[in-house]
Amino acid sequence: MANRTTCNCLASDSRRSAIVTAIETQRDSVVNIHGQKMIASPDDEAGAEMRRVNGMGTGVVIDGRGYIVTNYHVVEGVKRIEVTMESGKTTTAVLVSHDPRTDLAVIKINPTESLSVITIGRSDDLMIGETVLAMGNAYGYEHTVTRGIISALHRTVEVSRTQRYEDLIQTDASINPGNSGGPLLNVDGEMIGINVAVRAGAQGIGFAIPIDRVLELITELMSSERVDRTWHGIVAKGEGQSGAVVMTVHRQSPAEIVGVKAGDLITRVGDQPVTSQLDIERAMIGHKAGDSVFVTVSRDGGERRVDLSLAAVRQQSVSLEDRCWEEIGIRCQPMPSGKVQKLQARYRGGLLITEVRKDGPAIDQGIRQGDILVGLHVWETITTENISYVLDKVRDDNLVQLKFFILRGRETLFGNLVSDSLRR
């Protein structure tokens, strides 16, 4: 019996379709993600028993140094993230940055050599009916490929009380458990979306986050300010393949100090060619405050190279009131302990919620004006300083969700906030 081989060098040209080529050129940049996590019952009842489950998903290589984009729900709560490459090699990854509200995350492995990076497309020119390909770790079957069409655009999907997606691509390409975080490709082999959800109980209805939106979010998640706490001060916009045009230079920033100006065209940062703000951030991460990075700038037909020295991120002084508003979406004031105890004797005090931000985490969980916040996580909230302490713990301990307790009348209600301070 002949040995089975993966070599397809003898395949006829008529069999080598655009789809085959698209998959062959991109599969090395798609990884499979595994890990175990503890979850509670779907009803999230108080005292619910936790159980261990095996999680699986997919990721795409966005930077050859080992930075990988996936869905946050794939790695949420996973203590040991395992990544399997197309070659079959498995290694561990660390969570670098995440945003629960948009369900995107960046993880990183330490490869021994530069990885193949996914080819990025665009999503502002998608056509209903065009062919698309989904690739991922479907039901644990690694690098599974399915084909379909774009069924609709700009879909809104609510998958749970705490997770809602907007402006999604709908496709009938089979997207199964394990596909989350994987690429949706066009027939040219360009990633046009990140597979994110499937409609439970339905066949042929899957969804992906458009790549234009993904790039906006990943640029924030991979910013040097967020990843390394360093600051350069450049805000730029892609100008095709020619470079990225500087839109704004922050005052007193390292970029302003070396003479970078709005209107400049940045073509290279270090050894990294630049066509977008994401390229600038990718080139900056990995450097410490004080490190010098060469930036190549085109201005008035001439080109110059400046030596930009990264600075540490400046700590901004924010009032406690503003912090509650920005990170949780509430304004509150201390309530006399006697009044709180008349409603519920077990509480020593609380914070009366006087205003709720219409687009904040609190309103997403049904918190209303007039509610009394009596606890966050495992701490009581009697003063706004208590909230500040909890938010600091959120950052330091990398908490995924923030349990809250409120009094509404004499009834205690609880839920889980995804505070804006969790957006890392």
C-alpha cells in the first residue's frame, strides 16, 4: 500500500481553484486554541456549583513575533492557554490585552522563528452573495475549512444578557463551536472578518465581525500605551500602500519633540513598513520607556528619519466622581447608614445612584437611578473611595467580571458588570 502524503504537487491545474489557493496561503497563520476553565450554571444563581469544561477556539496571527487575535470568550477564565500551530507544534500563550464588550483579545506565544501573518482584506466593499471561507478548530477538528456566501450585512445579534454584537457579517458557511476567533476569508485569501457566533438551533446562519471594525479595535488593544505603558503621541490614518498620514500629534509628546507634524506621511517605523496606525503600534510594542525608535517621515517631497524616544504613559488625575462615571457609568452619593438599614438591616451603608450613563456598563445590567449600590465583588460600597479601591483591584488582579449588589426597595439584586476598566 502506498504511503499517504499531504503533498499535492501532482494535482492538476484544473483542480487548483482560487479557493484551494486561498486556503493554502493562509492556513499557516491560523492557530487552534485549547484550555480549561471553570464555569457556573447558565442561570448564574447565587451559590451555583462551578464545573470544569474544556474550551476550544481559533486564532489568527497578526504579528510574526507571536501576537494572535481571537475572541475573548475563547480565552476568558482560562488559566493555561494552549496554542497549536498548523505544523502540529503546541505551545502556551499569555493574555496580552482584551475587551470583553467587543469580545476580542490578543494573546502571545514565543515562537522560535517568525510566524506567517494573516493577509488582511477590507470589509467596506463586501457583496451579498460573494463566496467566503471559514477556517477553524470546529468541534476540535483542527484547521477545518467550510465554504459559503455572504448572506447579509450589518446584522445585530444578542447571544446572552451580557453579550451583544452589532454590524456583523452573516454567512451560511458552517461556523461551529471551536470556530470562534478564526478567519472569514474571501476567495482572494484575505481575511474579511473574525468568526464570532452561530445562531443556536439554526442551520446555515453564522456571524463574523467585519475586519475594518476588528482593525480599529485591535489597534487599541495592541497600542503601546496599553501593552507596554509607553507613549509616542502619533495618531495616523492609513493612506493605502504609501504609508500612514499623521492626523494629530499629542502636545508635549515624544513625536512632537522630534518634529513630527500633522500631514506628515509615515512610511516606516524601525524595520516595519507602515500603512496604518496598527503598523505603528506593532512597531512600537516590545520597547521600553526611554528606548529610541527610528521613524521615517515624508514631507514636502522629501524624506527624513527621526529618532523618537518613547516615554512612559503619563498618569492622569481623575476625580472619583468622574472615574465612577467613565468606568462603570454611574454617578452616586453616600446614603446615610440608617436609611439603608431601614431597608435591609444587614448592610452598613450604601451609595445612592443618582444618574446612569446611557451607553455604560451599568445600564447594560439594568441598574437604575434610585438603586442603592451596596457591594462590588467581595467589598461593601459605603463611600466612592470604596469603588476606587475595587476598580484598582480589577486592574491589578485582571478580574474578568465585577459582581455588583444593589438594593431596589427592600430587595437585593445582583449581576455582573463588565467595567470599562476591564478593557485591557
